[in-house]
Amino acid sequence: MAVSPIQARPLTPAAPAASSRAEALSVGAFFQRYPSLGGQQVALFHAFWAEQGTFATHPLQAYLYHQTVPVGAAGKPNGPAWQAYANAVDAGLPAADIERAFLDAHLDAFRRATATPEFRRLYAQSDDGYRKVVDAYLDTLAHVKDGLAAGKSPVALSRNLFSDTNACLWKRRAPWNGFMATAGGVASALNPLNPLTQQVARGAWTIFKGMLGFTNQAQPAPTRVRLTLTAAQARDLAAQTGLKLKAGSQDLTEADFQGATFQEAPRFDEQRPAPRYPLLLSDFTAAQKLHGGQRMAGPDGVLDGAEVAGVLRQAQARARSQLVKAFFDTYPAPEAGILVYSANMLAMTGSYGQSEMFGTLANAIMPMDRAGKPKNAFWQAYADAYDRHKASGQPSMEVLEGLWFRAHMEDFKVVDTPAFQAQLKDFWAAAGKDKAMQPMAVYTQAMVGGRIEFEKATAAHLSDDAAFAAGFTHFAKTVASSGSFPFWQQDLKEAFAWAKDPHAPSLDARGLPTDHGLFERAVSGITMMGGLKRIMGSSVAQRIQASTTHRPATGMIDLSKVLSAAQLAQLDPKVAAFYQDPRAFDISTGVDFDNTPSTLVLGALGPAVSGLGNIPDKGKGFEGYPLESELYKDLQGRTHWDRYVVVEGKRQPLFLARFETAGKQLKETFTVDGKDVALYFDVAVVNGGLQLTIDHKQSSLLAVTSNIVFTTIPTATGVQTTGRYQCIDKIVKGAVTFRMTPKATA
């Protein structure tokens, strides 16, 4: 907005009623467009006296009000001082700067008006009572000038204009001289539809709130932003955004953002093109929720290079929210709820703009690249497995969650890098000086500390479930010990805003989430976390506790301990590879029970006899239920081979047993009702395959009437095992079949 000169004003001693009302309304419109505490009071006085018609009877009053109005022709600021005030509002400067600009302009206007011969002439002609009113207000302005020189708060000085004027009237023994209302003016002022009455009411409400200590003024959206950059910062930011920037101080308006864009920061050496989004002036002028609505420029109203980088991180967080939503809409898991909640909640509260560390961490732990695709082999494995799960039910959700764990914790290794540790150190220093960042500090302690506990548990060879439970427990304890859940105030405010307008747009014109959309997505993350009850619930606590005995196993069985060299030479390599490490194979299973008694006995009593789970028999033919294996050693060094069958998407235990050699036999030991049930098998090589036949003498008494034979043979696609069961004088008969195909990654 160009600076306009002070408008030339006629020195008529009394303004006509119509023109004085029009001028009062223009003053009110100016201070609605450029609001401040002091401005609202000036608008009140001007409207009140115009309505009362006292300008016609007091030439000095008409002169002063006419000469000091802030607005000139066409509603433009009247001179450089009022232009500076308008610029402060347009730039979204802090309240103290806006009030200081108002007071400077108001003082300048009265200094000019009272220095003229016309003022001295009209002052001399005025009655003594009104001269006291003028003197009282000039005393007030002198107090303002002295207060500014002494470093007093401009907000406090503006707030006290009305009360200080009254105090000065009392000192001059003229408290009622300033009240010159007329009967006609009072009657007109009682009309609530009268625009001058409404203007007076706005000013009176401002004065009343100020007396109660509420000084915040709702400001219009800024129309300009001021930056101060070094040459290097200007060059780098121009390259990133397309903005025409220069070293030093500069103002940017809406026109400067035409064609400006941004994209997310790279997460690695990415080959796919990343989407770009329009960069807006509103990104730079948005309010900081953590700092009570303060603009992104901070207390001084000027964005430096670090603050501009914070603006870009906030914009990138909204773009990242889009990718997070798309990825986990396609590949959901309960654990992902934590990431979904955090990514959206931290963007909603403006935390990314406050700390470079938060931006680095958020960028590093995203599962996708900037084009929305799995960003590395770990996340690609998770996505591929999820696609197979949706198509066939295999693998189970438990396995998918394990893949999610491994991929996420691989990303979290960023916290170990020197660059991140340096940023973390800077963050702790900033958080120690800024109370508003305390929620961020609590969240950081919870997240980073939780990851450390996860790593400790993993190093101790605990299961994924147990490791996650350890990390999540640390998170919960850290939050609880802080005495306040991080960001609850901001979350609550957004919840109220959402409830007030639940149908507000979730996306802006760029296709990026609004605060409304970020809130909804954060809530969806909390909903996703409801699935964590499988891990954290008491019903699974015993399994997690038991899993703390798990140690890694490099292989399952050394067949050279039960087979001779000649037998090993006859064994097909694929069969040998399967018994060496069954995890290298994709396995599916099915059953055939020969009759109804077989279905009842083998289906219901099988677990007590041999550890066989209840696999539904859908009739003749191979059902092909997915089977998942876990191979590990316990604290005693014994190898466990746990097998789970996935039926209709639900995983259930099939064989949970220790697997070891005993002399020249294979021994499989199940735990049934807290007791070990051991089955011993004789081992033979038959046609290149391996045959295991139960030894009744060595095995548990529960298997004494059962004939059990497992035969593993090579096939064109891999390996197949058929287990045949006969018991109760061969009345109960059935078979279970396992088909194994080498994994593509094996």
C-alpha cells in the first residue's frame, strides 16, 4: 500500500452534521480494517460526538477531531505515520508493535494539529470548560509519550487511554466537562440499528474488556510478511521455492507468491519425482498455536532464515499427512496408529515449525518416499506381504505387525546419527528457555526414550511384541510422570472447533489438509491404536512374558546327528534345506479326515495327543491354509519350532513344540496343560525324502494307541510333508498335508 500524504483539511470552525457523521464512520471502518485497542477508543469518541452534534457548537473540538483522523481520501491511511500503523497490521506484527504504531501515529497527529496558529486561535476562543477537556487529553498524551520513552508496554498504555483521560479530568476538577451529550444525540444513540451507535458499542466493549485485563484484538489476515535473510539463505530458499528473494530485509505480498511452490524434504536418494504444492502467503502468516496465536515471525514480527525454514517444515508436514493417510489406508496396522496420530497432531499444533529436530525425525520415520511408494526394502516387504494378506489371508496380521516393527525401528535408527543428536541438543536448549515447548519436550522424551527401550529389548532377543510393549510402556510412563498429556489443550480446542463445524473442509484449495482435516486424521490414528490391545492387553501378557526367553536360532536340526553319511547323500537337497531352516519356505496346509469319528477325535483331541490344532476339513482336496513359522532358542539353548495356521484371516497355534535330536531319533515336545508331552520319531530316508515314524515305547502314553508317520518328499515346486494318523484300532484315520515353496528372498 503506497504511503499517502496527510490530507489537506479545511479550517472551518464547525463541521456540518452530515459530514461529521460520515467522517466518524470512515474512522470506524478504518479501525475495523486495522484494529487496535487504542484505535477502537478513538473510533468510539469520534462516533459519540458526531452523534451528539457537539462539533457544531465547539469549533475547537471539530478542528481537533477533523485534523487528527487516521484516514484520508478513498479510505487510505492519512500520512506516513498512519501508513506505518496499517503496515504493522498488514504484516501481522505482535500486539505490542501494533499498539506502538497506533500511539506513534496518534501522538504525531496531535503534535501537528496543536502546533498550528489555528489551534491557538480556536483554543483562545473556547470556553474554559472545554479548554480543560482539551488540556486533560493533552495531559494523557504526554503521559503516553513519557511512558513510551520509559519503556512501558504500548498495550498497557493504549488500554489505559480512557481511564487516564478521566483521571486527568478529575485532576483539573472537570470530570463532567467532558460529557457534553445532547438530548437529540442521546435519543439517536438509543437506536441499536444506528451505525454510529454500533461503533460506540464496539469501542465501549473494548474498553470494558481492557479493564478486565483482556487485551487481545482479533486481527485480519496479514497481507504482507517481512523477511530478513543472509545472501546464502536467500539463494537457497529461492532455489527451493521459486520466490524472488534477496539478502537483507524485504516485504512479500500475495503477488510475490505467484508461481511459488514447495515439496517435501528428501528422505533418501530418491529417483521418483516428488509432487510440488503452491506456497502461500498464509503459510508465512499463520498463527502459532503453541505461542497463543503469535504469528510465525515471532515477537519481532520479522522472519529470519530459521523461521522461514520452520514455515516450510509446517507446509511439508501437511503434504506428508497426505502420504501417510494414503499409505496406511492401503496398509493399515494397529501400530501405525501411533505414527498417524503423531504426524497429524504435531502438524496441527505447529510443532514441526518450532524445531528442526522434529522435522528430521518425522521425515525419517515415514514409510514411503515423496511419491508415496514404500521407501526401502523393509517397507516394500511389509507392503508386499500386506498385498498377499489381502489376496489370500497369508501372512497373518501378527506377521505383518512384525514386519511393521522391523521397518519402523530401522527408520528410527536416525536418532543415533550425529546430525540428529546435534539437532536434539539444540532442541533441549530451546525447550529449556521456552515454556510453550514443554509439550514437545515431553513427547520427545517419550518417543526417543521409547525407542531406546525397544532397542534394549531387541538386543536381549525379546519378541517383537515384548519389545514394543517395553517401548510403549516407557512412552506411557514418561507422559504420566509429566503430569499432563502433551498438547491436550490444542487437541481440545480443535475438538471444540470440529464439533462447532463438523462439515468444515478437510482439504484446502491445494489439496492439503486443513487443521480440521488434521484433527480428523489424528483421531483416526487413535482409533487404529485400539488394535494394540492384542499386544498390551492382559490376555496376551503371559505370552509376552513367555516370549522374553526367546533367543535367535540360526537353524533347526542337524540331520547329520540322526542320519549316516550314506543316508545324507541320498537325501534331496530341498528336503535337507527345509529341515535346516523352515523359515526360508512359504508353507500352506490342509487336512483330510476319513470319517466323522476321525473329524471329532482328531479335531478335538488332536492337540492333547500330538499338538495338532483344529484345522477345518472342507472336504476332499487341499484347503491350502497359510502356515507361519517361528524358530528360536530358549534360555536353555533348546530349539523351538512354533507353527501357526491362518484360518479365515485369524492366526491360531498348530504345533508349538521343542524340536531336538535324541540319539538317532528326532524328539518333539509339546506342553499340554503345563506338562511336557514328548513324541519320539525314528528317522529314515525313503526315495530322497525323509520319513518320521513314531516310537511308541519312547513317546508319551497319550500316543501309545496312535500310529503317526510324517513323510517329506521333494516336489517340482519345493517340498511336501504328509502326516498320517491312525488310532483306536484304525477307526480314526486322517492326514495333514504341508506344501512348502522356497521364498523368493531365501
